[in-house]
Amino acid sequence: MLKQRLSDKYAYAYFDCTTKMDSGDIQIPQFAKSDNGTDFVRYVPTEEYGLHHGKPVVLCVDEIGKADRSAKNALMRDMLERDRHPEGSIIFATTNNALEKLGDMLMPHHRNRLIVVNMRNSTQEEWIENFAYKANIHPSVISWAGEHPELFQSFTDLMDEKGDISQVNRQSNRMIYIPGDVDREAFVTGRSLEAASDVIHALEGRVTDKVITASLIGTIGAAAAQSLATYLAMVNDLPKLNDIKASPKTALVPTTTAAACMIVHRTLSVIERNWMDSWMDYLVRLPKPVQGMFAMTAKKETYHKRSVVMTNGKFQAWALANNYLTTNDKI
């Protein structure tokens, strides 16, 4: 995402603080001689700094709050002054919120060198449109996420003015991480949603639904797995992609809108120019609101296959005839 926005002017480097035990994991001494023959020591930084690329670096210092204290101290000058990085370099760090109680900590003199910004969770629309389609997330997971905004809720949304979470609020969302709930061994995050998709891709058609659900319980928790299972059951009602490509006018059309939406999510992930015409022949057989959902998503600048759809002649003809489906109402 950063590379798409910033271009190849920069090199991109990733620095993992969880593997750094002390300052020696960041830089090591190198013996050298000055022009007048005096011996001295200079410090050579790790390859993870990205300095060897010879151009400005966008450096992500990940999990800085979990680094050993000596490693944090060694990082501070580079983060504050950028003295070793080429001019124009961008250095930023990430870590968990201390409220999550995962052990992340920055001392006051560390924080004073940084600009600390709290990041919110992504919304369901952002996760689906900016990540899920491009990452080939399983259509059942995309459809499920699209119908359940609570999956993207933060535990901080459940806090009262004192920062406490009542038992009622804890029970109001059984699918997300809440600090202090020891029985919540698995839960929904962006990472575990992707893992759930991987589980389904790997197991569907090979094992029973019970085995898949059991695996999902270990991935996203019991409450989330049971909820997702209802969407996974719809997969059997979907036509195969090859059927849509080969026989779009006779391929199976699901009887429920939810299943039709799942077909659209699947198609948005994998559509290619060589079967876009076939897809349009099939799309017009789906309910009008579902057709509109496909078009509204496909025309967004962030959609990774936008050009495949927007340059297709059949789609352009459909858009002219159905522009009311993709035009926001005006009051």
C-alpha cells in the first residue's frame, strides 16, 4: 500500500523488534583507521535498516514497545535524527496499545522523541475493499464480514468513562479480543480473519463441515466460528466458476440474496479480462441490488481490478442502462 502511494523513489525496509535482544542486534563495531593513521571504531547498522539500497528508505520499526530496553535506546537517535539514513527517509514505528496488556512499553524519554498516534480498527468496508479482494479471501469470509460490523469493533468502544468494561459489555461481543477475558483464547482480528480464510481454502471439499468448524474455533473462537459456519453452508449453493465462464446463461443462480452476494465477492477477487463477458452475461441474471453492489465496488479507485471491469464493453453497456443502480440518491 505504501509503495503504491509513494513510488519507487524509496527503498522499503522492515525492522522486527521482537527479534532484537540488545543493541548488538542493531549495530556492530567495525575497526577502521583515520587518514592520519589513528585507529577508531565505527558502528555498522543491520541490513534491516535498508541503508544498502542507496536511496531514501521507508522504514517500518515494528513492535517497538516489545523490544529490549537497550535495543530501544539504540533506536532512538535513528528515529529522532535520521542521521544515518539518506535525506528524505521516512521512519515510523508500530506497537500494541498498552491497554491491550501485551507488555508493550515506551519510557517517557522514548515517547518524547516520537509523535504517538492511536490508530483505529479498519471498518468492514475498508477491510473488504482494500484488502480482502486482493488477498483472495474466501468468499464466505468476505460475505460474513460484510454482514457483521461488530467483527471490527475495538474493545475500547466497550469501555465506560473510567476505562472499565462491564460484564454486560463483555458479553455483548463474544467475537473480539477483550483484555482480561482468559476464556477468550481465540478471537477475530484482521490477521485471524485471513487465517480463517486459509483454513477454509485448505479444507473445503476434503474434510467434513464439523472438522472445518472445529478448525475455525481454534482460529477465531467458538462464537465467531459458529456464525461463519452459516455462511460456509451456502457455498454448496454457488455455481462453480468454470460453469459461469463456460455457460453463463444456464449456470446455477442461487435462491437467496446472501448467496448471490457471495458470488459477487468471489468474482471481485478473481475476475480476469478473458471471462469478463461471460460474467456480465451471468450478472444480469442476479437480483438488481446485487448487480448494483458489483458495479459500485468495481468502479472504486481502490479496487485492484478496476480496469478489467471498467474497460469491458458489456459492462459499459450495462452501466448506461442501469446508471440508477450506481448513482447516489440526492436530496
